[in-house]
Amino acid sequence: MALTKLNNKAVANITTLPVALGDMVLVSSATASSSASIEFTSGIDSTYKEYIFYFVDIHPSTDITTFRFQTSTNGGTSYGVTATTTAFSPYHAESDAFAGLGNATSWDLAQSTSFQNLSVDIGNQSDESASGYLHLFNPSSTTYVKHFISTNQWYKQDNVSYGTHVAGYFNTTSSINAVKFEISSGTFDGKILMFGIN
């Protein structure tokens, strides 16, 4: 494969690329207002090979709570597709008293039907929230398992910046056609957007 040199001096000046880029299409969005969960039960089909969910300013009503997700193969009648996952987390205190990076092994699922944690111990003060995104790859495939990756950032209840990187697969060759996001206790406010990638 030949390499193509980009002669443009800045990203803003680029007019063509040597490869085609897909389009990101907003499929649907939902706004949580004192909601226990948000479900996407339509629009996840063979139209797109990849779906990206963005969650913005997820603000729980209960202090020290968890934002998490699961999928469905029956349009949302039930959630609990078997998954195997892994996670790691960087963190840094506002006070600069501590920082680190470690495996979030308590989040890992091993052939489990539990919901996958995305952000834990989120604070409920007025300035505390969580944001991030989730990529779900080829959910309509009836040949392969369904891979996902997710990156999240939140204001932990004890004035700590936490991030997580979660990845794994749903161990099914059935089509995944619904996704549910929920809070582990109480309700939450925020917005979740679902995009398809051409």
C-alpha cells in the first residue's frame, strides 16, 4: 500500500484525504429528568455497523452511585446479555494529595449477565456529574460476538477526577437491538445521544 503525504499545513485546510471517512448520523436522543433509566429500543439495526452513545452531564439524585448499561436481543423486553469485560481507571484528587492508575477489577465481568459499570461513586452535589461515550460495534451481526469500548470521566463524590476505560464483548451471535442505561440508586438528570456511523 502506498502512503499518501498530506501537504496541507493545518487540519482546517484539508480538503481531501487518501481514505474515505464515514458520516456520523444522529439516530435519536433522550433527556433524563429524574429518570431511573433511559432505553434505546429502536434504531439499533443493520443500518449502521457502529453505534456511538454519548452521555452528557449525568447527575444523580443519590450521592455515591453508579451509572451502568446492559443490552438486549429482544427489543428491550429483558436485559442481561452475557458479557466478558475489563476496565482500568486513572484518578487524581483536587488537592493533589494522591493520583494513580489501576485495574478496576471489581468492574470486570466474566460471562456475566450483570449491568456493566461505566462510572462509580458519582457525587450528587450541584457541580458533580459524569460524561463519556460508548462504541458498540456491529450489533446486528448474526456471526460474531458484539464488541464495545467506553471511555468515561466523572467528578467522584470526594473531590476526585476519575476516568475509566471499559472494553469487552457481549457473547452472543444474536442481534443486539436495545441498550439500557441506568443509575444504581435513585434517579438522574442528563442527556444521552445515539449516533450511527456510515
